Amino acid sequence: MEDLFRLMLLRPAVTQDPESPSIDLTQDSDYQNALREAVAGGRERAEEVSRAYVQGDEFLGDPARNEFAAELAELAARLDGLEDEPAVRRPPQDEGVGGDQDQDDDGDQQGSVARAVRTAFGRPASEVVDDEVFQRMLRRLRDSLTAIKVLQEEHSRPVEELTRQLRTAEVVRRAAVEDRFDGGPALHRYRRRSLRLPVVPGWGSRLSTRDAEEQLRQRRAEAIAEREAQVGDLLGRHEALRGAIAELGSLEGRHFRVSPVEASDAIAPPEELRLTSAMVAESVFTKDLRAVSLRRLGGTIDDGPVIGEAGEEAGDAATGSTTVPDGLANLAATLASTTSVAATGRVEFTPPDLTEVGFILRPEATEALTDRTRTLLADRGVDLGAVPLDRITQGLGAELATTVERLEQVAGHPVKQSFTRVGDALISVQTPIVTGWGSLGTGGLMPVPVFPMDGRIPHTRGAVAPAGVADLLVVRQQLIGYEGADVAHIENVLRGERKLREHTRREESEVITLSESEVSTSEERELETADRFEMTRETSTTIKEDAALKAGLSVSGSYGPTVEFAVSAEGSMSRSKEEATKAASSFSQDVTERSSRKIAERILERTTTRLTTETIEKNTHELNNVKGAGHVSGVYQWVNKVYQAQMYNYGLRATFDFMVPEPAAFIVAAMNRAHAGTVTLTKPPTFSLLPAQINESNYGYWVQVYQAKDVTPPPELYRTKSADFKSGGGDKNTNYNHSGQIALDDGYRAVFGSVASVGNAWEADHTLDVVLGRRTKRIASGTWLWTTTLDDERDSLPFALDTRHLAQVAVAIEVKTQRTDRAMEKWRLETHAKLATAHAALVADYEEKLAALQLQAGVAIRGRNPGANQLTIRAELKKNCISILTDQHFDLFDAIDASPTTGLPQLDVFETAGEGPYVRFFEQAFEWEQMTWVTYPYFWGRKDQWDERIAYDDPDPAFNEFLQAGYARVSVPARPGFEGAIDHFLTFGEAWNGGPLPPITSPLYLPIADEIAERLDRPGAEVPQGTAWTVRVPTNLVHLRADDRLPRWEQNQQGEWVEVGETTSDGPSSRQWSGTARQEVPSTLATDQTTWIQWPSAAVWQVPIPDWAADVDFNFSLSPGVIGGDVWGELRLDFGGSFTDPSRFDVNYEADQTEGPEQALMLVGGTHRIPEEIRGKSVTVRMEGQMLDPANHPGRLEAYYGSDLAPPYGTRINGLLSFRRRPTT
């Protein structure tokens, strides 16, 4: 039989017998007075006083040194005999006659105890008590016992013998004042009185780790407080940083420092260089030159004579013509071909103050910020007027990322878990906690660091007291069958109906991952410079020579504003020469600088993962009643287990009660951790994330949770765009200009711009005109950099440049763009879409694995064996009870360490020597196998664990209650004989009464065979109490009834409700019968009984057999005694002359059995076909037995075994019969 439950029958509290009070060791002695003062100073001071007493002459540590050792020993022996005498009833002493007279030894009024004292001491008790030596002996015994109790090293003294002497001396004292003190039960109780110490120190254990544990608790509390403060500080910093970045990013352009913009007047060319003046001057010069040429050739000039160098009129009176020397023409040609000799100059450079022109805020910008942001910037030493804004936000962003990383480490990612089973697989559903850090991240707290505890073994003691003395009652049960219960389902099929259910489940999972990246860049820059300096020269010369040439001719001419020549000739020739020169110069050098670059770069990175999984599951369920004669119904019933229970009384036990909070907390955590790496299938959390909930701080966590790929970081707050321009190579009249577009990234707006230029100048009045968006600036000499705010342009920013008097110029344009809300919203939407896609992939993978597990599971047996679950519950409750008893949590048990040579585990001899006795004491001091408990609901546990506790589902209802329990009450009986050792531990915190392990001769010694037998539920001195009863336990099993009749229940002769089915013309479908027989007189199945006989003799019942019954399921049990050796035999039932198949038994006899016969559980069960001739009749059912192989099995069975402690007694034979009607076909 298996244990169903245990209980304690508490007896009412009994006050101490006033006639037998505890022996008070308190007295007025030097030692005890000093001890009382020393107790307040602690254990060390009290031990010092006690050691001083032990070393003195007054200490009595050896009973043989007692002055009255012989007399007390003789008196004790006489008193042992007096305890067995019946109590003497004496009439009251006559107070009027002889009340004060002495009574002699043989007087009727003198008690037996007084006579025993006189015999042992040779004088009356009164004289013995008045003896100073006797009084000194009493004082020494009281003080000596007190000192031994205080000093652990003195516990090896014969304390029991010293206590026996003190108790005997106390009898002498009572006999001295009570002559009529007789023997019997009163003397028995008086001689076994307990001792009461003079002081109750309350020190705790000598090697107590309570102080160390308190320090660890304080350190843990400090660590938790520090962690919570750290989390709070990090959260505050996180909010402040996010707010500061948002505020700085929203500042308007008016808060930035920019370069001043000043008006500039127009610059006009000199009067003589203006277009109209230049054209007039050129026309006049051409006309004058033509006139001079004609005069030299002999022509006339209407406008007047040509004036020579000397101011004289030049001319040739003889010929009337003027000649031009040949050298003059060459000189003119040379001057005309000479290039300009003008040089360029460097422009002035003044280093700009970047704090005035950089991307920096004005001082008054701080007024637009909140106090929290100003404080945050001040704490970090950030000067808005000296550091560029983008650098500030970049630094704050880096600190924000560090804060988020630290929050992830400190706050972690806790989840709530619930579990369900599919076959042997455990399905875990995890829900992230979104409180605290959860609104930004995921919430939770990091584990508190583990603080190691120093020490060898724990010797703490808990504040536990015995609950009282109670009868230990154990209810045992035996499974005797199964029976139908409530209707679970009815399946109806009409006549002629055919039901066909075909379920085809096809799952096809295809995962394609395509990653494609293409970059195409096209950049074309075109720069044209009108720098025309092309020389086109045409010369026509006509020479006419003459015989005479007049010397002194001087010619000067000018062609335009840039080419001049002068000619002079002297000499005379015999011939005349006429030279006409025509020169035309065109300055049109066309320098076109064209830079065209086009980059077309296409990067195609394609990763394709194609995974196709196809699962086809086809189930066909057909109910065919096409050819049936009537309607058909299938009735399904829930199935109950049927047990037979019996209560046994184990006698009186000192009981300890414990209240254990959440008894399965460790088991649940261990199961979660164990399943995490084995067969756990984690269901992805529900995707309820909204795009607006994604931010820079938490997107990384969600990427990890959903295992998303190709998620990009959030866009930067600021980005920089740029453009450049360079040109040069013309003359001082050449100007350069250029215009273009700066493309801006999508989701960004232009907020700040700068234009810087370098170059060489022709003149000091050089300028560079700039247009940037809607901002303009003329950059004059000495200015290299211009900064300005912009007008939130998007997509593109136009710019234009124009130069004056600059020989070469290079311009760099830089634009600061700021992220817009649209950019963040776009990033959130894209990230949300990628997370949703990743979640869908996770769900598909989970459903695929779940379907595979369901197919693999088939008809799975859920859970574990209930017996194994009971062992787990017992071990966990035992661990918690020991923790409460000893006020420790097994932190010091480390008797295994790693070998320094091999690295393999090996035992630590020193630790083992300390831990072994400790472990053995708590294993043996309590009857853990008789532990009883009751669980209380989940709501007595931690509230944040309620939903997880209530979600646990185990097919074993008892184990499921244990897993869900919020508290458990546990009662543990003390092993008989260990009560004093337990009391010593609870008082002084010392195991084994403060001494070593008990020797084999000690009453505390427990043989290992007995310890093993008790764990195997060996029958002991338990006595059956009351009659057996039937217990029905519901299960999750379902049974299809043999017919379509609905079940019905009736009361049998024993008053039990049993199923009989619906009455029809064919009779009921089933019926149960149960009975019990008590063997109150001995009935023996002898060793040599090798033929069938009726046994036990009381196993006879009258059983009515239903007339419709065709079969009977029978289950009978009994626990006879085994005597004299091993037994082997068979048992069967006789159904009115029809015999069942025998059930065989084989019992190995325990040779060390000393208290009565060994009990063995025997079962007789099976199915029997009922003969037709006994159906409908009341027949006699008997149990029969026979022995097999008596030569090798010399034992016998006795069906009578009881105790005088709790009648009625005797072996019980319990039986259950289930009659069934065989279904018709």
C-alpha cells in the first residue's frame, strides 16, 4: 500500500504535575552568583566563570567522588523496585491522636520510600537531609550539572549518572518531609523530573553563522538599494539627455552666430575705360594714324600738317610726299606682339574667430532652454557660446548611448513565463515586462551579486519550538481499480448516416532572404571662362623705293589703348622707298575649362536563402451507420481511480510545525532553467509594438527579441553637405562666375551655411559675390569666411558665385542640415516593418517546430510518475524545514573541490569531517518519512508571480498543487529517543548534545539497516485504526462505454454509490461490491501446507451475483505477518465452487526482526468468468492459499497481528468486485 496522507492527532496540553515539578538547579552559591553576572557579558565570560569552577575542588564531575555515592546507588536500586508496587491508599492521619508522634520502621503510617531511605543510609531521611555533608553534596551536584551544560568540552562527563544521583537525593528530601511517600506511578514520575537551569542564556550557537548571514543580508540590502538608486539615476540621466538633445535640435536659426552682412556700393570703371569712351578713342587714333601715313606717302591731309618731333612742319617740298623708314615698321610690329607685363597680388588674411562665425549659438540661446537642460550642460562644462552645436549634440548622443548600454546591463530584460506541454516538449510563452525602464527599454533589475560566506559548517539554530505531542496517524491507500465517472462526450450517428471527417493539413514554409544594394553617382561640373587672348595678326606691306630719302623723319602712332609704337630714322639713300603697313590685332584667346566627371557605380549584393518545408498531415475519421438498424451513440466517460484507504496509528510523537513560503519556488526555477536548454520551445511574444514606441534607446532590444536583419540605426541629428569651385588664368579684366545646386538628403533641412574663399587678386578692390539659398553676401578684401543661417530649405540648396579683379579663386561651401520629424518617422516605419517581418518569420518557424513536435508526440504520456513527484515534494519540503530549523541556507556545504593535479572533483577531508555529523544528525533526528503537509493557494505567495503560478499545468494533481502553492504547512515528528538531542540543539545550537557521533552502544545510534528499511516503508509498530474506506480520484483519462446507455449510480449494501448503468430488458451493465473482513484470531498458513485450504479463516463473504453478470474484476488485499523465514506461495478466490487464477507471493524474511512478525502486503486480483449456474444467486466467496517449495522457504504466514496500544486490532482483508455484462455483438 502507498501512503495517501499523514496527520497528527493532537492531544490536549497537560500541565506539569504539581507533585512532580522540575528540579530547580537555582541556589545561592558563589558559582551561580558569578554566572548570573557573567551571562550578560556573553558566552565567553560565562564560560570563563564555569571553567574556573570546574577547576576548583567543589566541582563534582565523577559520580564515584560523591560522598554518598554508595548510599545513593543502593537507594536507587530499592526505588526501582518500589516503582512497580501498586499505590497504597492510606487513611488521613488523625490530627488529634498521635499526630506528632514518631513512627517506627514497621509503623503502618510510614511510607515505603522513607523505609528505603532508612535502610540505605542507616538513619531517617530527616537526619540525612540535616547533615551538612549531604547539603554540600546537593549544592555541588546542582552547580556541577550547570557548569557541564554551559561548557561544551565537559559534555563527555557522565551527565546521566550525576542527574540520577541528584534525582535520588531529591527523593530523600521529599521523604524527609513526607513520611507517607510510597512507591508506584507517583514515585516513577517523581524520579524522572526534568531539570531547570538557573539561567537561560539565549546565546545561540557557538559557531553561529547568524551574524555572518545578517551581515550578508545587510550587504545584499545595500546592494539592492545601490542598484535601485543606480537605475533611478540612469533613468533620470536618460530622460535629461534625451530632452536636452531634443531641445538643442529644435532651436531656431535666430539663435546662431553668423557673419555680419553689410551693404556695398556699385563699382563703375573709369570714364576713359567705359565702353563708349574706349570706342571714341579708338576711332580718333585710327583716323590720326591714317593721316600720318598718307602724308608720308605724298598725299594730302585736309585736317592740317603733320607735326614732327621738333615741332616743325614735316614734309618734302620737292616731292610732296612722306616716307616711313623700314625699321619703324618692324618696331611697330614688335611692340604689337608684346604681351602684358601686369602681376597679381595676395589678398589680405585676417584669422577669423570661429566662435563668432562657426556653427555656434548666441549666449542668449540658453534662455530658450529648460532649467534641466541648462543644469545638464553646466554640469558637463559645455559652453554653448564656444562649442559648435553639432559637436555638443554628438557628445550628448554618445553619453546617451552609454547610458542606455548601462541601463541594459543594470535593468536587464526580465520576462514572465508560462508553460504548457506538447508530448515531452515544454512550450514556453515569454512576455517582456514593460514597467520602469520598460517604457524606454524593457524593465527589470539585474541580479544582486553573490556574497560568499566564510566558515566550515553552519551551526545556527532557528527559533522553532515543538508544536506538541500527538498521535502520528498515517493513511495508506491501495489502488484497487478504475471506474467510470461523469459523461465527457456523446457522439451520435443517426440510422443511415455516414460521417466522414477528413482533415488534411498542409504546411509549406518558404523563406527567401534577398539583400540588394545599388549605388549610382553622377557628378558633372562644367566651368567656362571667357578669357580670350587669341592673336590674329594681318600685315600688308608695300615698298616703293626712291633714289633720295630725307633724314629726320619721326613717326609715332597708337593703335587702341594697349599697343603703342614710336619710329625714328636718320640717314639718306639714293633711292626712295614707300612702305604702307596695315596691322589688325584681335585679342580673343578663348580658354574654356570644362571638367566633366560621371561616376556610375552599381554594387549588387544579393543573398538569397530559399528554405522550403512542406508538411502534410491527413487524418480520416469515419462513422458509418448506413446499414445500421438504428441510431448509434458513443458515450465517453471520465475515468476515476479507485483506492482503498486505511488509517494506521504509529503512537505518540513530539511534533514540529513549519510554515514554508512558496515551497516549490526553487523547483520551478530549476525546471525553467533545465528546460531552457533541452526541449523547450519558446513561443515568440505577441507583436504589439507601435511605430511611435520605437526610439534610439530601445530599438536594439527589439531587434534582438525579434532577430531582425538589416535594421539601420536612426538618422543622425545633423549632417553636413558641401560644394566647391575653383577658376583662374585670365587677365585683370576677366571675371569668373558659377551657379549650381547642393542636393540635400531626404528628411533633412538646411539650417546653417558657410562660404570660404582663397585666391589671388589683380586689384585691392577685388570682391566675391555669393548667393546661398535666399542669403547673399559680397566678400571683400580681408574676409575669408562668411557664415549665415538658412531658411530650412529641403531637397536642394541653390548657390551662385561671381568674382571681380581676382586672378584665381577657390571657394568651399558647407551646409549644416538638421534631421526633420519626417526622417525619424520614416525610420520608425521602416524599422517597424522590418521587425514585423522578422516576427512573422519567428512565428512561422515556431509553428513549424510545434507542428513537428505534435506529430512526433503521438499519444504522449504527460508528466512524471506520481511516485517520483512525491519524492521531489518531500525532498524540497525537507530542505526548507531544515533551513528553518538551522537558520541557514546550505551555503557552507562545500566538501567537494577540484583536484590540483587532475582538475577532477574530489572530497575535502577537513570539510567532510565537519559536515558529516551535521548531516547525519538532521537526517536521523526526525522521521522525515512520516512528514505530513498541506498546501495553501497561490495568493499567499508573491503577487507578481500569481499569473505564472496559476498557469502551471501538470497531469499529477498533487504535484500541480505543490507547484502552485503560496505556502505549505509541514509537520515533522521527532524520532523517538532524539527529543533531548533536538532540545539541546534548539537551546545551544549544538548537534549530538554537543558531543561527537554516537557510538553503537548509544541510544541515539540508528543502524543503517533500520534507516534504509524506514525509507522503504517497512511495517513497524503501526496499528490499524478504524475501518477501511474507498477513495475515488478523478483523472484526465476518457473511456468509451461498451454500449450507448447513460450511466447510473446506486447505493450498495455498504452505502457506497456505485455505477449500475441504465436498467433495460437486458439488465444493468455494471455493478460494484466491496467488503472487509477482520482476522481477530490467529490463522496460520503453515510451511508444509502445499494444498489449497481456506486462509485466512475470516476471509469469507456472501456476495450476490447479478443475473446479467458475465465477468467480474476482483481486487483483494491483506497484510499478514511473515514468521520464521522466507515464504513462497499462491492465493486465489473461490466463487461458489468456481476458482480464479492464482496470484503468487514471494517474501524475503528480515532476519533482524525483533518486535513481532514482519508484515507483507499481498494482492489477489484479476478477471474471472462467472459460470451461468451461479448468476443471479448469492454465493460464498472465500480466499484460499497454499505454500510452494517449503524446503527452501521455511517461513509461515500468520493472519493475526496486532498491538495492545490501540484496539481493535487484527489483519484486515479488503475486497472489491466489479461485475460486468459482456457486450452483445
